[in-house]
Amino acid sequence: MKKRRVVDVVEEILTPFVATNNMEIVDIEFVKEGPYRYLRVTIDKEEPVTLDDCQMVSQFLNAKLDALDPIEEQYFLEVSSPGVERVLKKEKEFEKFIGREVQLKLFQAFEGQKVLNGKLVGLIDDHIVIEHEKMGKIEIPKSKVSLTKLVVEFE
């Protein structure tokens, strides 16, 4: 089965289940790393995601995938939370974390830097906008950013 199709099938199976349990799917990926395939599901909810949450989703998904058998090759299933330094991918994640410290990793240097930190202003017209401590407001096209993640702020 093709990579995109696996992700679609998993999303279709899992979306109603996580919604019923007051969770959401943050990401699903089906990747090959070395000789192995991994089906990775990242879940989130308002309160912190627990190990029990991950186990519940994993058991549900395992049972459904075993019954439907949509994946021809062997794979490892991993269910996890996005973590404290979560990667931001979807528009709603950029909205949710406005005002938080983020780190942008760029494909090409901007003002001599390939990594920029700042307060997230938002995702505006497909540009990630941050307030940088020294450079002020910066707008970087999302297509030029390889990774946007939250940064843990210690008080």
C-alpha cells in the first residue's frame, strides 16, 4: 500500500475514536527508516497526554488495523504526544501558540542565520511571523522554513 494511502486510512479509522475521547490527531506518518517501516501517530488534548492515552489509542488502532489489514509490509506502531517542544505544522497550531517562544530552522540563511528564535505573532498569508529580540518583527515564507517548534521557556 502506498504511503499516502496508509495515512489516509489511519486518519479515517482514528479520527472518530480520538474525538470521542476528547483528543485530536496532530500528525500521522508512515515512513521507512533503514530496513524498517514506522507508523507514527501523534495525539494531543487540552490536558497533558498520558501514557494511558497513548496505550488506549495504540490498542484501538492495532485492533482496527489487524482486522482491516490495510498495510502489506511489517511495521512498528508508535503513538505519542507532541511533547513540550512540539513541531508546529497545521494552521490551527500556529493560532493556538501565538505569543509563545518558537524556533525556526530555515533552508537558507536570513540575515546570516539559519536558526531564528522569537515570539510567535502568527501565520499570516503563508508567512510565519515572529518578534525577534534584536531584529524586531520578521516575516519568513513558510516554504522557506524546514521546521517550526515551540521552545521551552524556563522561568
